[in-house]
Amino acid sequence: MDHRVPLLLVAFLLAVGGPAAPLASPSASPRPAMDILVKGSQLPTHAARGTVYIEALKGREYEIRLRNPYPVRVAVALSVDGLNTIDARHTTAAEARKWVIEPYGTITISGWQTSMAHARRFEFTTEERSYGAWLGKTDDLGVISAVFFRERAPAQLVPVAQDRAQPSEAPAPTGRSDAKAVPAGEARARSAAVDEYAATGIGRRTDHAVRQVRLDLESSPAATISLRYEFRAQLVLLGVLPDEAAPLDRRERARGFDTFCPEPKR
């Protein structure tokens, strides 16, 4: 007898994104993919130190795009800062509530799911203003992880009588910082930036209707994707990005001629 079946029936109570996302071509991606989007544009990744990094843009909202390359549905345990994006719990991937993606499909998760109808947007902020700090869970700030499980049997819909009670929401962060680069000549500002570490806050409310289903999933994950995110100052310290403000780097870009001598403005 397989004693894991009762546990699977409880653990795999899944949330499905409301509006259907457009399906991708089966040949578009041979493996599951996770992209981080800001205003619809994918942030570039930087492989270094055995890790894949992205640059966090302070004060900007972001979304997580998940892609399923398989001919069956997948369930994805998605965590930000170590917190499940559906219920903010810290569990194993197998026990986590998951997002469901249709075969060869793509979904975009824009925030923390706070009810059956709404979410609160992800936004890059500091550790002090993060959702994890509000919840008192700060051990895993700065990481986004997705674990993909393939479906083993057809799904069966589970009726939902009413919206589940949700814990009180965190207050929306105030005094957001803009995402402008710190001028190279302002040493004090650069020093302050080095002392700030990126995390994810809980932003404005947005419509995001979901429903629940049960799926019978394979016991082992098909793929795991993790990204680390930091502000530029930390990526420079880690050697992931070059220090464009360093004097020698600036001097190496020097050139000899331009057009005419500019006149100082009065």
C-alpha cells in the first residue's frame, strides 16, 4: 500500500490562475522557464558564483512568468523570499500549494494571493519594508524559487463553497523610492546604497481570480529554478556586475577627440 496517497490529496490542493494565458509552442522551450518582468520587459540574468542573479530595481513592481514545456499540466510551487506566493507559508515544495499551468502553457503571477479574487503586487524594496519582515520571516530574503511537478492523472474539480478566510493584509508600503541610478560622484549616497539589501514588499491590490482543483502529481519534481536578486551595489560587491563608477573603469573608456570645445553655461 502506498501510504503517501492521503498526504498527496491534502498537499496538492492547488490554485489555478483565473484568465487563461496564451499557449506556447511545444518547441519554444525544452525545459520549464521562469522569467522576472518589470513593465512587461524581462530582466536580464547574470550567471556568477554558481548562482543566477537578477538586478532588483528599487521601488519597481515586478511579475513572475512561468512556462510549461510539457504535454501534460504541471503544478508549480512558487516562493518569493522563502514564502509561498499563495498562502505565505514556509514549507517543502511537495507540501506547498501550487499554481497549475496547462500543457505548453504560460502564466504570469503578479503578486501575493490574498483571497480568491485579489492579489497584492510584488515590488522590489528593502529588507525593512519587505513582506517577510512584516511577517517576521526574514531567513530567505532575496530568492525566488519555482519547483515544477508534472501531472500523473486527470484532474478533478473541487467545488469551492465560499472564499476562505485570509489573515489580515500588510499595509501598503509608503514612501517608495524611485529607481534612478545613484550618481557616481555622490559618495555618501553610494555608501548608503551598499548598506541596503533587496527584498520583496506587498504592494497595491490587483484583481486576480483563482479557483481550486486537485491533481495527482508525480512524486519527484520535474525541474527546479531559483534566482537570486540584489540591488546593483550588492551585485558589484559580489563581482556579478562591473563597477561602472570606479575611476579606472571610467578612465579606460576615455577617448581623445570630440567635435568642438563646449562653452560653460552661465
